[in-house]
Amino acid sequence: MKKRAVLLALLAFVIATVAGCQKDDDNNSSSGEKEFELLAGTFSVYDESPNAFGHAGDHLSSQNELDFFVGNSFFNQNWVMFGASTTARDGLGPTFNARSCSGCHFKDGRGRLPDYFGETTSGFLVRLSVPGEGDDGSPLPEPIYGDQFQNQSIQDSVPYEGSVRISFETVTGQYPDGTAYSLRKPVCSFEGLAFGPMDPNTLTSIRVANQMIGMGLLDAIPEADLLAYVDETDADGDGVSGRPNYVWNIAENTQTLGRFGWKANMPDVLQQVAGAFHGDIGITSYLFPSNNCPDPQNSCQGAALDSLGPEIDDDDLQKVVLYSSTLAVPVRRNYKDDDVVAGRKLFKKAGCISCHVETFTTGTHPTIPELSNIEIHPYTDLLLHDMGEGLSDNRPDYLATGLEWRTPPLWGVGLIEVVNGHSTFLHDGRARNLEEAILWHGGEAQNAKDYFMQLNATKRSQIIAFLNSL
């Protein structure tokens, strides 16, 4: 009997061990991916249609839901010149890049480079500055054309600043397995400058608009949780040394952590939205009360209506901020697919998650409680990283050097083509697909890119399959 009891106990131990191993195996297979299906918790939405980025997060209060739809209308409808019958949406310009927020963020998605010379609205712009910095640490505007080149104006009496022509340089290479690739690098030139040549030391940077989803959740990540990933001296020796950008927060009248913009040069959704109204559409607000009419643009200054007060009132601005903050994030697709599961493992093994951090939990949002205490998977640390000479724009922005860029969130990248009809990526839209985006990585991301390049074609496609699931 004693021997039989020992044998039964041993058998029970073996069964339990096998079961435990099976459970661990399951957690490393497709069933372990379930927790990452909802990229934004209750702010996730099941939609993979062209409207996937346009939904409000679930569980908004009745008032916030109403404000969401009002903000949506201000986001999507065109602004018009002062004096039109539509007084709630007048004040366009005098110079501008788009007539509405959706002109750059079509269906709340990504912009692109123009398809042809003279296309006025595609969701791209060119930043301008000259060496040096302002009293608040910001870049110094180009003295004639300001900090953003504007290619449209309200009427013949106010000249637009000129036109931007985009051309491409070709960069070729090959994988270690012999597979060739070809990349494109955009170069901008200016034509028809209305006020004469720019300063010879002008620094330029092409930017395309990013997708809008999940912004309020990123705003709600506790600052300490982001700073926990700072490693400016690369103390752990992994080659990654992300660092924060500190920028001027107009509402708080002090320097605070930058979270938004390609170089993390905006502190929060409020200033990001107000800055876009100001720079892109020419709409003033209490944060940006004066139009962008630098000397010697006298006709622009004459048409500006700064003395009449903000062109978007505080309440309407806050509704657009709420709308921009509460756009839901589509769930992952095909997360159980074997190639997607394998691709996520390879993505982690390559070290991509050193910058594209998988998981945070939001803190207490100060104005939108529905954004609080949610586990999210944005695949970003919101920090600056040196991405190498290949991606450098040579233009500093607050603490960001010309080599540094904020890690962009990856949620939604697999739906850009569905929503926006293109698949271009990176800050200037140079990458025509996700593979090209990876191949442009350098600097702190060089090791991750090298790992990707050493993989065979099947494994490279698995990483792309994982990214397309996001």
C-alpha cells in the first residue's frame, strides 16, 4: 500500500508538472496574446473599416459624449474667412496650410507627402527655424517666413508664402541574404517665395500628420512612469539611451515634459490642438492669440484680426481637445495567427520594445475621468532617441537634437492603408511601407535593425505581420 501511495503521488506530480508546462506553453503561444488584443482597454473599439479611427471611447459620460460630437464637427468642417455668415467658424488664415483639422488628419488618420506639385492639402508641412533658441528654449523662427511655411492664403491681397516642391533621393542596399531594397529620401525646395529668399542658415524639416487615436491616454500616463525609461548615459549597456524633452507649457507658464509631436515638442493635448489651429489653419486662441504674420508680411498683418480676440473661443477649443483626447484605439487583428505570434516574439528579441514600450497604466486624468487607470499597449515611451544620420533633419527643437525623434506610438499602424489609402510612415512620410520604416532606423535603433536584416525572409515577414496586427 505504501509503495502504491508513493507511485500515485509521483503520478500526480508528473500530471501537474505536464499541465503546468502546457499552461506555460499556452502563454507563449496564441492564447497568451489575448491580453494584448485590447490595446487601450475600455477605449478599444472593434472596427477595421475606413472609419476605424473615428469612434469615441466607451463609457463616456453623457456630457462628454455630447461634447465629443460637437468637437468632431469643429474638427471636420472647413473654417472660412472673417465676415462670412458662418461666424462660429470664421477667421481662417490670413495664411494657412489647411482649412480644417481633417484636412491634415483625414478620418483622424495620417497625412502623406503630396502626390503632385501644387497639391495644397495632404497632411504635410515644413517647419522652419534658424540656429539658436528663444527665451523659452524653443527654436528661433525664420525671420521672414516664421516657424512654419504656409502655402495658402485667404485672398489675392494676402499672398501665400510660396510653394513646396518635394523630390526624392534614392538609397539602395541589400540584406545579407542578397535581397535588394530601394529607399527614398524626400528633399524639399521652395518656389515662388513671395517675400524674397530665406535666411541662408534656415533649417527645414518636413513633417506629416500622425494618427489621432489614443492621445488622451498618452496624456494620462504618469510622468514618473515615462521617466523610468530614461537612460541618458546608457547605464545598462543596451545601446538605447532615451531622454525626455522639456518644452514650454503655455497654460502652466513653465517648462514641462514634452509628449506630442515628432520631437515631443508639445506638452499635452491642449497645446497640441491649439498649436495646430494656429499654425495649420491660422485660427487664434487664448494660448496663441496672434496670427503667424512675421515681418515683412505687411498684407498678412493688415488682414489679421488679433484685436478682436480669439477666433475659436475657449469652450469650443476644449470640445476639440476632448474629441482629440477620447478617440478610441482599434483592437488588434489576427493576434492568434501563428505568424503574428512569432513576429511579436521576434520584435521583442530584436530589442524593439526598448523604445516601443508595450504596456503602461494611465494615472488620474485631470479633466476626463474616463481616461484614468486603464492598462494600455501603445508601443512607445514618448522619449527622444538618436535615430542616426539617415533620419536626421539637423534641426533642434527644445532639447531634441537634429538626430533625435520621439518614439511614435505603433497602435493603429496596421490600419493606415485602410483608413487613409496609403502606407507611408516616419516623420516625413519617406517610408512607403513598414519594412522601409525599419530599414531607415539607425543610431540607437541600429542593433534592432541589424537583427531584422539578419533574419530570413520568412521571419522578416513575421515581424511585419505583427506590426500590421496593431
